[in-house]
Amino acid sequence: MFSSPEFWVLAAFVIFFALLGKKLFGLIGGALDDRAGKIRGQLDEAEKLKRDAEAALAEYRRKQRDGLKEAEAILALGRAAAQTLEAEQKAQIEQRLKRREAQAVDKIAQAEAQAIAEVRNAAVDLALAATRRVLTEKVDAIMAAGLVDASIKELPRHLRA
């Protein structure tokens, strides 16, 4: 057993690992601990970034909701203004139509009055012409004087009508 080279290789291997094993295990353990620490730090950083991203997303969604509410309020205000303007325009149009209708009624009344006056004037002119013709052809001087006196007396009554 002590004379075989395998024994001495095994003994040297055990002694080598016994002397250097503690240091080697310490270095390997330290390296693994450092690596685990770095990984833990990266996970913490990733968690922090995730929280920041979630907070940013929540802030974005809040701003989006606020923006939508503001847009809806602006639209409602615009609709109300449009309805008010429409009501005012309708009222103005109705007033204009009533005014024009009243003007048309006044013009019609004036035209009727003018037409009636023209008809009366034409009738008076025709009556006067007919009366002149009848008087010149058939009435003598005495009768003409009586008719003139009677016409003058009735003139105020005819002028009022």
C-alpha cells in the first residue's frame, strides 16, 4: 500500500486539497457569494425599475383619464354654447320674419287703401264727367242752379264717407 504510486498520488492529492482546499473553498464560496450578491442587487434594481414603471404607467393612466374628462368638459361646453347660439339665431330669425310679415301686412294695407282711393277718384272723375255731359245736354239754367245748390249741401256728407 505505501509502496504503490497510486497511494502516494492519492495522499498528495488529499494533502494538496487539505492545505489548499480551505483557501480554495473560501475563494469559490466568496466568488459565489459575490455573484449571488450581484444577482440579488440586479433583482433589487429590476424590482425598483418595475415599481417605477408601474408608477409611471399609473401616472400616465391618471393623466389620460384627466385628459378625457377635460376633453368631455370642453365638448359639453361647446355643445352648450352651440345650443345657446342656435336658440339665439332661431329667436332672431323669428323676430325678422315677424317684422317682415308686419311690413308686408302694412304694405298690403297701404296698397289696398291706395287702390280704394284710386277707384274712388276714378269713380268721382267718371261721375263728374257723366254729370257734366248730362247737365250740358239736358239741364237748363234754372235746373242747373238748383242741382249745384243741392250738390254743395251734400258735399260735406260725401266727403266724410
